[in-house]
Amino acid sequence: MSDEAVTADAGRPAAGGATGTPGTDTGGRPVRGGRRLSLAWLGSVPFLAYVAVFLLLPTAIVCLQAFTDAHNRPTLANVRALGEDYVIASFTRSILLSATTALTGALLGGLLAYVIATGNPKGMLRRLTTAACGVLAQFGGVTLAFAFIATIGGEGLMTVFLRDAVGINLETGWLFDMPGLILVYTYFQIPLMVLVFLPALDGIRPQWREATSTLGGTTWDYWRHVAVPLLTPPFLGAMLLLFANAFSAYATAAALVSQGSIIVPLQIRTALTSEVVLGQENFGKALALGMIVVVAVVMTLYSWFQRRTARWLR
Amino acid sequence: MTTFLRGVRAGIAIGAMVLVAACSAPSSNSSGNSSSSGGGKAAASATSATEVGGLDALIAAAKKEGKLNVIALPPDWANYGALIDGFKAKYGITVDSANPNGSSQDEVNAVKQQKGTDRAPDVLDLGMAVALANKDLFAPYKVSTWADIPDSQKESTGLWFQDYGGYMSIGYDSSKVPAITAVADLLKPEYKNKVALNGDPTQANAALNGVMMASLANGGSLGDISKGVDFFKQLKQSGNFVPVQATTATVKNGTTPVVFDWDYLSAAHGKDVPTWKVFVPSNAVLGGYYAQAVNKDAPHPAAARLWEEYLYSNEGQNLWLKGGARPVRMDVMTKSGKIDATAAAALPPVTGTPVFLSPDQATAAKAYLATNWAKAIG
Amino acid sequence: MTSEPLQRAEPATLTVPGSEGATAGPGRGLHARQRLRLNVFRYLVLAMLGLFFLVPIGALTEFSTRGVGLSAPRTLEYWQQIGTYSDLVSAITASLELAALTVAFGLLLLVPTMVWVRLRLPRLARTVEFLCLLPLTIPAIALVVGLAPIYRWLDGWLAWYSHRYGLPSGLADTPLQLFLVYVVLVLPYTFRAIDTGLAAIDVRTLSEAARSLGAGWPTVMFRVIVPNIGAALLNAALLSVALVLGEYTIASLLNFQTIQVAVVMLGRANAGVSIAVSDAALMFGFVLLVALSFVGRRRRRRPAAPAEEE
């Protein structure tokens, strides 16, 4: 079914070959074939232009300054400093923290999304939980850190309750180190997962379930052949978002772990805003460049993995 | 990948066009500020009130500007809340207080990044290290009470001048921990999981001085901070050290009942915890002052200078005293009887000779911390 | 695979939304039992996760009502002190307007682009995905370093413009100009939500069907596709509003007064107020988002594509 018969609206050419598979816009009028591609990408210009000015430009400024020293002379010293032991250690810790919380957030969040999706789509429960998830997904910083300190810190509600009523003395030192960060990060990863994954669950039609059972399939067959192949791409995409979200979060970590810069965003903060060790700003920008490289690598792995699983699941 | 490449090309082209437009944008930032007219221009280069035509002329010019931008002045820091309110009430000028949790470096970053906009900070309150490193951003100005400031506490042309200070102290909740009589007490088991430092010494000035004070109390000297780092290492190993950022909330909640901090900041906790006490060890009286500076490119130059006059007037200095900080004109004011006697009496008792870190000693301390702190405390 | 259909026919109502009670006839007892099991499971999960989320917030609220001193009674004075802060109202208004602008502009920018990429520029999809993830890779403190020159230029241009055309001089300083960067900040979240929504519907077929029936592109976009991704759009809006209301770093480093900056400023008065005001901001956001969900629902009731069971 082609739409050459329809007149083109402003800026949107009546491109032919609409029934072609993605990426192979061939077949169709050769007369307009040459111009087709070059006009189609005009539609992406507003977005690209906007992103170029407000995202790529600031990023480029930061990355360029990573290659200059304090007097604006070009240097590789900042980037070379990225190879130091403590920098590599903090990158490793950051990646570990992000991957772990992305996984736990994705699994628990996916579970919660399933629970919501199987309820009444117009009901109060759904409204309340999605609104709560919206608020909690962006909840962070000093307040979130303090919420956990007030719950399971040295004098937290739960600690005191367990100590006085049940006699269990909680070991609370772990809250101010990596395990504590993992727990607290999961707090905002789960709601984020719910919000981005819920539309995928909503897209599962009851007809497909009925069709599977009519054809004699079991629950396992349904999940294996219908639901999982459909849900895997959005699930992986959401996990990637969770990873990046945890990777760059720092306000919560700064409040919980005030000593030492154990993850990369904290090191960037020290480099940029320390009033004690001055002149490290460009090193901070080199660290930011390092973070972009890490996320680019993770994205590449993600797209590779997506293609592989798509093939396996087919 | 043709479409991709074309998309990238489009983006770069657009970006380049925008850059070109940016470079040729009307460079009339100065005309955007209504303040630079007549009296404003004179104020921007004035190095004292007399150059503007006297204090009244300065007040008139400041009122014409109508606004003052301050930065990193939270209300509970050395009673800045009352100072800002007092200034607003006295002169009717709006005060825009930005980035309350900012550090001194944040203030300098804001000056550089907001240069030319109407939101750039007019005046700065900086730790000494940052003040000394950024003199090229300041405008020289000498307040009317310039002579009262000791020579060692001001820069000769007026680029920076110290404003208030205090001594490094150990604040503690006397209802949760036993009374502290020496720094070494903190290693005892009664203080398990209770001792906190206000920040990271490689990040914050207050924390650096905390470690230095511990060093002095444990046999170190102003040139040797290693004893302090060792002390905190011991504290961490015995489980007494809590690595969380101490805030008013954690103090009230009981998570950090013992905090190393400036005495005037520690005194503020008394509002939330009536049993809060402040202890300054007699063998380690480490003082530290902050410094004022006027932004060379201040969007409201007259208001900035008026603010400085206000801070260094008797009224301003006494308000700082009320906040537990020692104002720089304190000696002169005590002699002339203008000091607020009740507030002065409320300061924590300090015996022993105060010492101050010189810039070189501070640099040596920072270098040592940069390489050794994370290892000791992590 | 020739088992009795009745035995194998696990009710469709088990795992899909909105179709409870849709099946009738024999085996109703089986369906009801399995529905009951599902419900028990659901409420169990909700209870446990609900506890995980609500207990820390309860601890916050409990702390904000503590009096001063060991045996002091509960007090609401910190909550009452929130009302005395004069700049709070203007900061809240600014943030709300910012949220509205960000949602409107962000969705307007992203949805047509994503649909267009799906239909015509599939090779650009990975690029768009990476660009939409980029804002999350750079911590805000580093991003501000790059944003500051752009805002300097923007403020200069705004000041010149308002000077030239006699507009109020406060235009160059309005916090509303933050929406330009907030749209970029919400890109990762809105992209993922909309992408999930678009993946669930067959965009190509819908658009071809509409085009072959004579629809122009605006009609395809706004009357065919958008109503079908309503849930995704709503979630994207929720995330954007929450982000704008919770954003502190960039607003404070660029010296703008938004709600979180006011919260932090207010919080420096004393411990009780700092927690009370953060708690209040959370609840305010929650109520706002619940209200927003009602707006979304009303729009979705308009009949869109056929056989769409919402």
C-alpha cells in the first residue's frame, strides 16, 4: 500500500515504497527516488538542531576544555590522569553500582509494573501508584539520604525499634558505603522502571493470550513465544536508562558518603568545586569525557545484545 | 549509514550557524543593565565611599540599582539571615540570595560563568585559599572603617579583606555522649559511631582545619598535618568515625552527636539541641577567617559597596557576633565599647594562644591530604 | 499438544489488563480461583514494595514533627514555618510554569521526531537513542560549565531584545528560560517512555492506513498515533514534571530561583524546617501528578483507532 497518491503536506514528501522493510526504501518511483532520502531527513532537523545547541554544544565545550590546562593551553595531562589507579577504581565502582542497581531496579520495577498493569486501568490504584512512581523516580539528594539515615541509620526509627523492642543490634556502618548506596539508589530506580516499562505491558493484548490458549499453548508457551520477545526490547532499553541514571547521580551519594570520592560523579564534584584543592577543573571535565565514553561503550553493548536476543527469540 | 551521516552533518551545520550567530550577537550586555548610568558607572570604579561622593551618595546610587546579588550565604551561617534582613529593612534594596549550599569555589565559578548577566554575584564571601587564588576577579574597595582592620587581615589595595572568623571546635550533644575535655577522648569506646567531620578535607576548608586541629592536639604542628590524618585513621579503625555529611538534621536526629566544625557554625546547632556544647581544646586553638571581596564586573556595583559598608559597620559586625562568629573589628569595638557585650559573653571560652594557617602551610597540608586522606579514611 | 482445551485454556484474564470478568461459561470456578491467586500475589507485592517506599518517608515525616529536646512533645511548628517564607510562592509559580513549558515543548519536539524516525529514518534511530541518553551521562555540575556560555549569550540577546522593544527588563532574568535546558534533561526519560509506547503499537500500519484513507501528516500524528500512545505520553509528562520540580543543581548553579532552591534556602533555617519543607515538596509533587493523571485520562476517552481496549 503506497501513499504516492496522497498530496504531500508542507515539508513532508509523499515518499514511495512505504511498504518496504525498514532501511530499504527502495522500489517506487525512480523519478523521485534520488530526492526521497534527502528530503526525509528534513523532518529530523528541528530535533537535531535543538539538541545540537542545548546538548551537543555544552558537551563539546566541556570535552574540549578537558584537553586544556588552567591557562587554556592544549595538554593531554588531564586525559592521561584518567589512567591513574584511583580513577580506574572509582570508574569500576561507579559501573558496578550502576549495573547492580539497574538490574535490581529493572527486576523489581518490572514486577511492580506487572502488578499495576494487571489492575484496573482506570482505577485509583493505578493513578496513585503511577503518580507516586513519578515523584519517587526523581526523589534524591540530601533528603533521600536523610530519609534512609532516619530509618536505618545509627539512630533511625527501625534501628531503635529493633534494638529496644526485639533486641537486635543492627550494624549500621554499611549504609555509608557501597552497599548503602546500592540500597538507596534502588529506591529511585524501581519507580523509574515502572514508569518507562508500564506502557510496554499495557501493549500486551488479551487477544494474544486467548489466541495462544486457543491454539493449545500453555502459559510457558505464551511467555516464551509471545510475551518475552515483545517485552525484551523495552526491558533492555529501560535497563539501559536505569544504568545511565545511576551512573550520573551524585547528590545522594554526596550526602551519604561524604568522605573520599568513591564514585566518578563525586570526583568530578571535588575537581570542579573543591575550595581546598584548586585548579583541578579541567581534570573534572576529563572525567566527564570519560563518563561519556563509558556510556557510549555500554550503549554499543546494548545494541549488540538487543540484536542477538532478537535473533535468538525469533 | 547515509541517513545517519546526513543527520550528523545537519546537526553540525545548524550548530555552526548558531555559533556564528552567537559570535555576532549584539554585544550590548552593558546596555541591558539599567544600573550603569551616571552614579552606577562611578560606583563601579570607586575604591571607597568618598570617591562616590560620600556614604549618602552611595546609598542613593544603590537604591537606584535596587537589587543586590549574594551567593552561598545560607541563613544559618554566622547569622547571615539576620544580616540580609537587616540590610533589606535599612535600605529597601532587594537581596537575591543564590546557591545557599555553595562552596567558595562555587562562588568564583558563578562569577566567571555568569559574567555580564544581571544574575552574577555582586559580593563574595570566600575562604582564604580561594580568595588568594582569584584576585584578578575582584575590584579594590576600602570600607569607611578600613583602619580598624588589622594589616595582616586585609590586602593592601582592598582587593580582599577578612570579615569574621572563629576557632575550630568539637561540638557535641552532652545528653548523648560524655563531656569532652581533650581531643584524645574521642578514641574512647563511648564515642562509637558518633564522631563526624564537617565535610571532606580535600573538598571543604572547614574539614581541612578540623584535621589540622586534631594534628595540633596530637603533637603535630601547622606545617605537619600527618598526625591529624593518623588520628582520624585511628578513629575510623576503632569504629568511632561516621563518614556521613553532618547537617542540622543529622545532629538533631542523633546520627552525628559529635562534630568537628567552626565554633560559630557549631553554636547554631544549639537551636535544635538544647544540650549542645562547644569545646575548643586549649592546646590546639586553630583560628580561621573568611574574606569579603567585591566582584569587578558586579551588575550592581553601588549596592555591592553599600553592602560592604553595612557589614563593616557596628551594626553588621555585632550581628555576626550574635551568630557566634568573631568579627574582624572586634578588638577595636571592644575598646570603644561598641561591642554587643551579651553576645560576646556567649562565645565559647577559649584558653591558649590562637594560631592561624599561613597560605604556604595550607598548601603543604592540602598536598599531604590529596595523597593520603582517601587511603587513611577509606 | 492435543490436550483438552478447557483444561489448558488458562484464562486470558490472568495476565492482561482490563479484561477481568470478560470470560464466562464453563470453567468459571477455575478462572475465579486463578484470578484470586493472582490478586493475592499482586497485593503481597504491593504491600512489600509499598512498605519499602513508605517507611523512609514516614521516618522523614516523623522527624519533622519532633520537638526540640529529648522529651519535647510533637509539634507542627516547622510545617507552619513553611508558610512564612515570602519567596516560596514565586519560586513555586516559576517551577510550575517551567514544568508546563518543559512538558509541552519536550513532547512537541520528541513525539513527531520519533514517529518520523520510525517511519522514514530507521537508520537514525540509534543516533536519536544515543542523543537522548547523552544528557544522563554528564553530571549536572559539569554540564553547567558548558551551558553557562550559552545562557550568557541568551541573556545578552534577551536583554538587548527587551531593551530594543521596550519589554520588561526582567525578561532576561526569568527562570522560565530554564525550560530550554530542562527539555534536554528530560529527553532520556521521555524518549524511553514514548519509545516503549510506540513499540507497542504498529506505527507503520496505522500511519499507512490513515494515509491511504486520505489523512495528512498532522492528522496521522495527532489523531491516529498520539491517542494510541496516551499512557506513554502521560508517563513521559509525569516524569518531566517530577524532574522539573525536583531539579536543583542547574537552577542553583545558574543562579535562578526555583522551588528546590527555595526549599534548600528555607531548609537552612533549622533542621525541622529543612525536612518538613522537603516532605511538603514531595507531597505537593504527588498531588500534582495525581491531578495530572486525571487530565490525561479524560483525553484518552476520545475514540481513536478501532478495537483499542483501554
